[in-house]
Amino acid sequence: MGAQIPMEKQTSSPNPRDIREASGEDRALLSARGVEKVYKKGPAEVRSLRGVDLDVRKGELAFIVGPSGSGKSTLLGILGALDRPTSGKVWLEGRDLFDRSDRELAMLRRSKFGFVFQAFNLIPTLTALENVLCPLIPGGTAREAAQDAARLLSTLGLGERMKHKPFELSGGEQQRVALARALIGKPEIVFADEPTGELDSQKGGEIIGMIRAMNRDIGVTVLIVTHAVQHILPGDRVLKLKDGRFAEDAPTPGGAPAGGKDAATKGGA
Ligand SMILES: Nc1ncnc2c1ncn2[C@@H]1O[C@H](COP(=O)(O)OP(=O)(O)OP(=O)(O)O)[C@@H](O)[C@H]1O
Ligand SMILES: [Mg+2]
């Protein structure tokens, strides 16, 4: 009774992976199958994504790389529910991401996702602290929220810069404010589209280092689009896009997809 472990495995202790899969712990947080995006410009069509399959597990950090125009931003926008696919499916925690109204998607983005963009996108008239507080859905008290924001900014080395406005901050500092803003709502997933694109290599490395620390310390799942491959380390998960598809030579993982064909990509640097 209750024998979940196949006979041949009873001779040795069960594989931890089997236990995780049986408990559902190992299921993908975010999955995509056959995602396509076609932009129509008059009679012309741009096929930005041509069938993308992907599984991202909770707590994972992955880089998405590829030439300009390969569809990286399009894919990140779809996974982050900023845009709908033309066809294909995306699941968040096993539920169809786009089986929701635009209003529900907006709520979901605010409660579960954090975004970091190349161009920081801070509000110029607000201080660093106010920018971080900006996306918060009223929940706890304003004082608690301000304390959280101040703590985050301090962690990111901006303890002395909280009252500064964006024009009084360097590029690297502005991006750290943007990172704090992405994290203030305690998101499950952070989507970063070329977060180092406006920074020199050293400052870019610092931002990537801070994102890695957040992933490691608070377990937030992270997807980073980047051209700055010098920041990718051996052992990092790297997803290579080319012409709207993941590179065919990318090895496939052994994990269980949320459904559909098993062609998710997982590769080394
Ligand atoms: N709103 C849009 N309307 C029409 N075509 C678009 C739109 N957005 C993107 N595209 C096209 O889709 C393709 C993929 O664009 P995308 O921005 O996803 O590329 P990318 O990999 O992020 O490139 P880059 O590295 O330059 O940022 C490109 O050919 C682009 O011109
Ligand atoms: Mg892009």
C-alpha cells in the first residue's frame, strides 16, 4: 500500500529528484509551449517568435541571449504578461497565463512579477525612495513600506542616496533603484531586459552580481536578457535565441513539462 517508488528503486534509497517530482515541488513555475508572435505592419508580417518552448523552475536564474532582433524582448514581454502571444501557451504555476482579462494580467504583474529595463525608467520628479515605493499595492502601512524600501536601497548600497532624484544619481545607481523597485513587491519572478545595456562593463557586472545575490538570498526566480555575455559564469543556465527559436543544439532537461511536447531548452554558457 502506498508504494510510490518503482520496484527497481526499492533496493536503494529513492532519488531526491523523484521525491521532488512526486510532491510537485519540481514542477515548472513558468512554462511555454509553441509560443509564436507575429507583428503585422500593413501587408508585411514580422515573425518575431516561431515556436518557443521553455520551463523555468522556481528559484532558477537563467540568461536569454541571441543576436539583435532574435526575439529576446518579445519573449520576455510575453513571459512577463506585458504582451499576448499570437499562438502557443504559457502557464504560470500550472495555470494558463493568458486565460485572464487584461485587468487580471495587470494585477498579476504587480503582485507576482518585477521588471528591470535597460533604460531604468525611473520617474524623474520622485526621489530614489519614492521611485521604489511607486509600484506597491496598498497593503501594509506606508511606514512599513518605506522601511522595506529603505532596507532594500541600503542592501543595494544606496543608503546615502535615498533622497536623491534620478538626475542626481549615476547610471549604475539608477539601475539599482530600478532593481529595488522591481523587488519591493516581493515578486516571484524578476524579468530583466538588458539591465546592463546602459552601463560600462564594471557597473554592469555589479548589477548582475546584485541580481545574483537576490536570487541566492531571497530565492526570487530571474530571467535576464543580455548581450553582455562576459557576466555569464560557467554553470549558468543560458537560453540561446536565434530567429525566434531556441538554438536546436541546446540540451534538453529531464524535468516534467506542464504539457505539450518536451522540447524545453537548458544549456551551459
Ligand atoms: N511592436 C513591434 N512591431 C513590429 N515588429 C516588432 C515589434 N516589436 C518587435 N518587432 C520585431 O520583432 C523582431 C524581434 O524583436 P525583439 O525586440 O524581440 O528583438 P531582440 O532580440 O530583443 O533585439 P535587441 O537585442 O536588438 O533588443 C524584430 O525583427 C523586431 O523588429
Ligand atoms: Mg531587445
